[in-house]
Amino acid sequence: MKRVVCFGAGGHAKVVLDALALAFPAEEVEVAGLVAPSASTGPSLGYPHLGSDAALATIVAQRQLTHFIVGIGSVRGGGTLRPKLFELALDAGLTPLTVIHPSATVARSASIGLGSVILAGAVVQPGVQLDSNVIVNTRASIDHDSRVGKHTHIAPGVTCSGNVSIGENSHIGTAATIIEGIAIGHAATIGAGAVVVRNCPDNATVYGVPAREKDA
């Protein structure tokens, strides 16, 4: 039996926990509860609040936890929280749980990193490589031989063409389109609905059709 803790108690956690319940039989995985700043953070989701991440070591020991998922999507003011919590959980001896919604399509030759979450209707094509703690959100598609770095969030409805490279800890906004062969750097932000037709450097923020760098 895998005893799982979920980081986060908001809307994205609700979606991830629902996917988890559909992906695993109840006798194989048990969600022990949520780790969040306070018991009032977000909806209750039907799981107990176990405490904050500052008390994680104690929570792990008391609850005999074995696995974790990061149920946090976009974070206002920066994307450092998801990688921080991922590393914190690893340091506490927990194993990342990979969650693939039953309605997602994942090619046999795709490589899915530990702790990644692939949500309803998403498509991951042959030769795709996802690093750890990647989100492929609802109905997003990643085409052949593309690579996505760890902690990156591919938001709902994104279309990523073949042979695309996306760095670590980046955010690809809702319904953005990335044409074939584009390289996007680390910690980049692609605005919702953007059409990316040229490479994007590390830490860039681009938006529009065609996408242009902010203040460029």
C-alpha cells in the first residue's frame, strides 16, 4: 500500500487527486491527507489537513507516509515553490508518485519522469521525454521527440509540436502553440494563447501572436 501526501489544497490539487483516484485501485494507494500552509487553504477536498511543510518530517513519521504528489500548479509571484516542495519531500525520504489520468494518451516510447502528472485528455506522443515533476494539464498535447525539463507546467490546451525543447521550471500558458523545433529556456513564461515561432532564452516572458518577448 502506497501512503501518499499531497502538497497543496487548491484547485489544481483537486484535479490531481481526482486523477489519482481514477488511475490507481483503492487497495493500492491511500491519500493520507494534505500539506498546506493552513487548514483553511482552498477547499477541503475531502482529505484531512496534516500540517504545513515545515512539519513534514514529523508528519511523515507519524503517518507512515511513503509517497507524495505536488498538487500545486501556477504560483503567483514565481515558480520556485513546486521545485522547493519536491526537493523537500525527497529529503524526507518520500518517493514521487507519477499520476496519469486514464483518459490521457501516452505513447509506449514516451519517457515520463517521476512525480509527473498527466491529466485528462492530454496526449504525449512517441519519443517525448518528460523530466520529473512535470505537469501536462487538461487536453494539452506534446508531439514526437519533444523534451520538457523538470518542474515545468504545460497548461490546459497547449499544443506543442514535434522536436521542441522546453527547459526546467518554465510555464507554458493556456492554449499556447509552439511550432516544431523551437527551444525554450529555463524559467521561461509563455503567455496564454501565444504562438511561439522563435526560440526563447532563459527567464524570458513572451506573449502574443506571434509571441514576442516582454519589453523587447
